[in-house]
Amino acid sequence: MGIVYYSNYFVYFEMGRIEFLRDMGISYAEIEKENVFLAVADAHCKYKSPAMFDDILVVKTCLSKLKLARLEFSYEIRRVNEDTLIAEGSTLLACLGINKKPMAIPEKIRNALT
């Protein structure tokens, strides 16, 4: 149909989140080497206007909540140089240890995010 498949928006959210964290000096690969894992516990997307095949998209990513063991990110997706909102959403991530149980977000990560 020439439009972006609905589940791809969650991939775009993840790409936005990874780049947001990288800009804050946090690398997923590095924190996982320290046995800290950020697992998506909840994800939402509201579709506003279809993105078309070959559109160049911008994902605006914001840290909306920072709790003891959870982070919430919000997202907006738009075409480059356009104001029309294509999709908006959020993801809630839980900080897990090597045992896959919730743990407090390490101070190093918390400091980079505040």
C-alpha cells in the first residue's frame, strides 16, 4: 500500500531511545557489560497520519519520567521539515539486573540523565 507498517513505529521509537541515551553518554552495550538491562515493560503508539514509503522521518525523544527502577520515554514522529504529527507514543523501561529482577537505576546512568 506504500505506507509504513504499523509495528515499525516501535522500531523507530527504539532507534530514538538508543540515540537519546547515546547523546547522554549512555551506551546499551556498555551498560549490559555491567549486567544492567533496560527492558521494555509497556509500549503505546497513537497513529495520527500515515508515513509513506521512502519518507524521511524525525523521531523526537524525551525522557518523561525517571523513577527508582523505571524510565519512561515519550516520542513524536514527523516528516523532515514538516509539522504534521505522524505518530506519538511512549515506552516504559524497567531496569533489571543479571538475575532479570528489578534493580535501582545505577547512579552513573541516573546522573547522565539528570
